[in-house]
Amino acid sequence: MNFVDSHCHIDFPDLAARLPELLDNMRANQVSHALCISVTLEDFPRVLALAEQHPNLYASVGVHPDYEEGEEPSLERLLELSAHPRVVGTGETGLDYYRLNGRSIADMEWQRERFRTHIRAARQTGKPLIIHTRSSADDTLRVMREENAREAGGVMHCFTETWDVAKQALDEGFHISFSGIVTFKSAADLQETARKVPLDRMLIETDSPYLAPVPYRGKTNEPAWVRHVGEFIAKLRDLPVEQIAEQTTDNFFKLFKHIDREAHV
């Protein structure tokens, strides 16, 4: 039995300083692989370095919608960086209207254009989209449809939206990924969605260093703890944990098809 952390930020300083320990903990918890996610182009080299140095770590390339400063990703730049064989996904990208800071949704066109650029890059490279959506589900789905994101495929990461949003994303051919949030007592609606998502379209993640699952809530998260997400979903659905581990791991490798499944910790 093996788990996979489909979304983590272990290049962030508080985790990178503990990398040998993190890898040991992954091994002890049967977490075979982790996908390290880019949030800015300035920090992309350190994400890529992790993937180059460790056979069971892989990288994505993209710019998170929350980051307004720094290099704006052009299509050409994304295509250039995506060509590296250790880069297997496009993003983290999407829309986030949670912090408008006095602006209107109309003022967020720059986010929508950035999202479109990532979708176009993913369609050209065949490296799936890793989509972040917060307080922006309708626009996220609309842009996905307008840009034919289903051609690239991908995952709605750290999913916290309604079942209706999940169903629309599933209809577009996307996977749904659950983080430690699903284990929180306050997440009854999300837990109901986790009961309904087809097992062959489900991923699990940590989004570490954020959102540590119960029983580690409030602590710095790490890839090893993705097993607690898998174990919780198994109980939620009254299924053997081995089935959740096997299915979500298979889903990961089918989606991120550029990864060598045999490269373990």
C-alpha cells in the first residue's frame, strides 16, 4: 500500500530545512511520491532543484493567482520551463477573489488572463492543470470552458467548494483533490462531497506546510501526513484504507503521466 501527496510546497523554507526528515517520514508512512508545486517563477528554480535531486519528487511550473508581484508568466515562458522532464504539471493557477482589497471582481481581469495563459500552455504541453479556486468558482469554471481546459485535463486542488461545483468540474474531465480540510469537524459539507466524488477521479494532498489534517491540525503540515487524509476518507466512505490508497495513487499516475511510478523514496 502506498499513498501519494499530489500537492505540496516543500521548497518553502520551513520545510526545505527539514528535507531529510520529511523524506524519512514519507517512507515511514508509505508515501511514495510527492508533487512540488510552483507559485512564482522566481521560486521555480528551487522547486525544480528538489525534483532533480530526488527521484520520487516532481515539479510543476506556474504562478499562483495571489501573487501580483514578480515575473508575469507568458505563454512562451511557461512552454520553455515546462519542457524540463521533471516538470509534470502546469500551475498552480486559477482564480482567487477572496482578498479583493477594495477592488471589484471586474478589476481581476489580470487574474483571468493569467489563468487563460496557463490553460493554453497546458493544452500545448499535455502537462495537466493544477487549479486553485477561492471565492471564484463560477468564473473559474467559465474560463475553463472558454479555453477548453478539458483538452489538458487536471485537478481542482484543495477542493472546498460545493458538490455542484465538483460535479461541473468532473463534467469537464477534471479530478477533485482533498486536503486535510476534509478531516476538520467544521467541514460537514465538504465531507458529503468527498462521499460523492467517484473514486476514479479522486486525489489526496497535503498542501503542506498548510492545512495539517487531524490529528495534527494547527501544526506545520508535511507530505507524510497525506495518509491521514486517505484514512479519513476511507472511514467516511466505509471502505478499506488500502482501496483509497490504491485508487488515489493510480489516479495520480494516470493523470500525471510523465512521472516514473517506479521511482520510490
